[in-house]
Amino acid sequence: MTGMYGEIVTLTLMAFALAMDAFSVGLGMGMFNLRLRQIFNIGLTIGIFHVWMPLFGILAGKLLSVQFGAIATYVGGGLLLILGIHMCMSGFSKEKNSIITPAGWGLMIFGFSVSLDSFSVSLTLGIYGAKTALVLTCFGITATILTWLGLLIGRKVQGWLGSYSEALGGCILFAFGLKLLLG
């Protein structure tokens, strides 16, 4: 029984650490002047991606080597760089029609990019035989809640920064992408 509690604590801490990127990126995305319904949908989407990506990672971890984890980090970092550059350019642009929006494919790209690290971590969890349902529950719930929190805080800050908020959000995404790429 003690082993089970230890695993729950470990996975919860791991889920919290992995969801901090969703929180950070949510701060940037929250500066889009989002409605509460959009915030709800974004958080739910991130949570779903933080369930599916670890599921695929655990399954792949049983089949592949640990080396694949570095590739996932670079892809995630590259996607965040692209999103960040686009948001910075859009923030300083005269026309306000954004190609990447927190809806449709833009939301899917966003969800995919912030959940890639959970995929790479779950490769290792798959190799070590972690309990799949427990991993998915911890990762999904934690990512959803922290994303909502980041988006709500970002939404509040957006009101203070006005038209420069999207550029600041882009800078946050860009910086996080660089952090992923440079280690």
C-alpha cells in the first residue's frame, strides 16, 4: 500500500512539473483577450492532449528507446517558437486578424506543442511500467487546472497591457520555445 502512495505522490509531482509549461504558455495565450468559454475549451483541450500524448508515450516507451524523447522536445520547442514569433508580429501589426488562434487547428497545434514533453516523459514511464490509468489521470487533471489558471491570469494582465499584450504573450511563448530547444 505504501508503494501505491509513493507512486501517486511521484506522479502528481511529475504531472505538476509537466503542467507548468501549460501554465506558462497559458499566461501568454491568455493575453489574447479570451472569453471564458474559450478559456474552458483551451484548458480542456490541453488536458485531453496531456492524456493522449502520455498514453502514446507509454505505449511507445515499451517499444522504443529513450533517445526519442529529445526529438519530441525539439519539435515542441520549434512549434512554440513559431507560435511566439507569429504572436509578436501580430501584436505589432496594424491588421488584427491572427492566423493562429486559440480555436480549431490553432488550438490543436497549441495543445500538441505543450503536451509533447509529457509524451517524452511518458516514454520513460512506459519503460519502467508505471500504472497507465494513474499517469493519465494525474497528467490530464493537473494540466487542465494549471492551463485554466494561466489563461485566467493572462486574461487579467491583458487588460492592463492593452494592445501590447499579444506581443508580450508571443515573447513568453518564444522564450519557452527557446528554453525547450536550448535545454
